[in-house]
Amino acid sequence: MSIKDKGTEQLIKDTAKRIFFAEGKLHATTQDIADAAGVNRTLVHYYFRSRKLLFEQVTQEALDELRQLMSTLFVGKLSFKEKLKKLINVFMDETMAYPYRELFLITETNRHDQVHADQVHDSHVKPFLNDIQEEMDKGNIKAMDPRHFMMNLFSLMAYPLLSGTLSKGFMRISDSEYVKLMKQRKQLIFEMIYPNK
Amino acid sequence: MSIKDKGTEQLIKDTAKRIFFAEGKLHATTQDIADAAGVNRTLVHYYFRSRKLLFEQVTQEALDELRQLMSTLFVGKLSFKEKLKKLINVFMDETMAYPYRELFLITETNRHDQVHADQVHDSHVKPFLNDIQEEMDKGNIKAMDPRHFMMNLFSLMAYPLLSGTLSKGFMRISDSEYVKLMKQRKQLIFEMIYPNK
DNA sequence: TTAATGTTTGACAAATTTGTTAAACAAAGA
DNA sequence: TCTTTGTTTAACAAATTTGTCAAACATTAA
């Protein structure tokens, strides 16, 4: 077979992502991952050579996905307002599916004192920041350093999902109520960020 | 000696907190902690019996500190506005010193499928939520579910520090610039949250 | 069918990390 | 001083986790 069969390899990788990004189990062992995928642990080594390489690949792909998201959402001829709506919608949906993805990226980059992050190029983020600046110049959104705007936006979207367990505990919110609140946030965040209708 | 000497025990615990909360190394081993504290690893077991118990103690104390913060900041006869300013000031300072404290709490609670979090009682959070509701009734802040208000507030404060490494990478921000931005955020967050001056 | 190639498995080895023990050491009181 | 108690250390044992290997198995092409 010349073209590599992606079945098992993909299964392992997807399972790893589920464990890390969805369940937030950052300490998962290769055994944990293999069990969850229903395969022999040796296959993890067969396809990825080592635990470290599996982690690095998962990290790289997650960063790629983030970059992809950023770039696809900020091209096209939609208005800034519509792009913003779309970004909030897509990013919130993704974060609801994978609330701990960024948490994984943060701990992995801390772990190796190595910043993979700047591979997400200016070519994607800088145009976004420029768009924000333009919109401020037009008076459509409150003037501030565009980087603050971006931090505000991503904070409001990501943090409540990231800290779900804590928030639920602190505020005595049930699981079903929490989902409701998270869905409401899409609209709420847009109104906070882009107030002058 | 009847009263237990807290020297070494406290040193180990403080070092563990520094590693987890300040450096974000959630995977630190007992050896890592002992080395960083400059003591023999056996002492970790002497004082805490096991790694697990050290982790649990650190987790408990971190939750206690959060509860403490919440309760001390929301008693007294300051106006809501002043309390809010104070909360932002104190919480941001704490989070700048310990940006990964919540990250640690989140992963630890995920790890054991156990919610220590609800030990932070209604007795502290509920009065806060009531204050927020009151302020909304007065028309001083935008009306919404007070829980959203609280999530917004903590998101804006915690997330940019939590995701510092990523943000710096994404937006090409230097360390010194980042500190500047974080200090600006205190005022910026207050204005966002409490807009009608 | 047979050979070749790729996949899966269990058994084993190595490495890492945690936990235990006994002995050395230090400080304080009788 | 001597004893007692608490602290620190090194050596060791146990447990966990990662990585390797050869053999079994499956699939495809000649």
C-alpha cells in the first residue's frame, strides 16, 4: 500500500484531542489514550514513535486550526460587523466543543519553555488588528489599543467555557443552565463589543 | 517542640505554588518541587505523606484564598462602584503574580472528576450577585443576568494573563509591552463593565 | 499461491517517578 | 550529660509509564 492508511493513526489522534481538548485531562498517559481509542498502546508508538511526538503533532495541528479559523473568518467581503458576528458564532461553537484546547496549548508551551505560538503569523492577525483600528476610526467601536479589543473579545468567548467547572461550582449553576447561559453569550458578547447598533 | 515548625513545610508549599501558579508547570514532579525549594525530596513525603496530599492541600488553600478575596472585597461600606474598582485592582494584582492559579484549579478538578469548587459558598458569591442585580435595577450598569456580568468581569481580568504566552505569540507583543498592556487593563476593564460614569 | 509490505499484539526492558526505611543529625529539656 | 523528639539524608523498593522487539496477522500485488 503506497498511500498510508489513515484509519488507526487518525483515530488515535482524534481520541487524544478529545481527551485533551474536550475532557481537559492534560495528564493523560499513552495508555489512557490507547484505551479510550480502543487500540493497543503499542500502536501509539508505531504511528507516532513517542508520546512527545504525538503531543507535538496535536499541538501543531491545534495551532494550525486556530490560524485557519482566523484567516478564513477575516477574508471575504462581509462587513466588519458581519465578520465579527461570524467569528463569535464559529469560535464559540468550536470552544463549546473543545473548551480546553487553549488550556492544552498554554500548558504545553509552558512545559517546554518554547513558544510554538508565533507560528501563527502576522499575516493572519495583523490584518485583523488593522480592521479593528479602521472600525475604531469610523467610530463604530470604542477607541482603544486594538490588541485590547482582541483580548477582550477572546477573553469573553473563551474564559467562561474554560473555567466551566469552577464557575458552576462558585455560582451554583447546573449543567443544563450552563449550556443555556453559554448560548446566550454569543449575542451578549457581540452587544458588549459592538455596542452602537 | 510542641508547636510544629512551619519552616520547611511552608517552604515546600510556597515553592509548589510558585511552580504551579506562577510558572504554569502543572506537570511538576515531587523532585522538581524539591529541587526548586532546595530540599531533599524525602521531605515532601515527610511533611505531606504523598504527592496527592500536597496537591490537595495546595488546591484547598487556593480555593480558600479565592473565597477569602471575594468575601473581604464585598463587605464594608464602600459603594458598589468603589468595591468594583477595588476588586479589579486586587484581583488583577493577584492574577499578575499567579496567572496560572485558576488553570491549576481547573485541571485538578478535571483530573479527579471532583468539584471542590462548590466549597466556595453562596454565602460569598450570592451577596455579590445580589449587589450586581441592585446596581442594574438602579440603572448604573447594563441589565443582564448577573452571572453573565460576573463571568464577563472575571474573563476580562483573568484570561489575558492566563493566555499570556499565546497572546504574545499571536500578536507579537514583547514581555515589557505586555506588562504595560496588563496594567492598562485595570482602568479599561472598569470602564467596560461600568460605563456610565 | 506466494512474496512482500504494512499492521497489530504480547512480552519484555528501560526509564521515570513515587513511596519507605533506617540511620545520621540537630535541638531542647530533664 | 543523656535522653527524647523532631528533622534530614541516602539507599532502597515499588509502582507507573514509556519504549522496543519479534512474532502473528492481514492485505495486496506478482
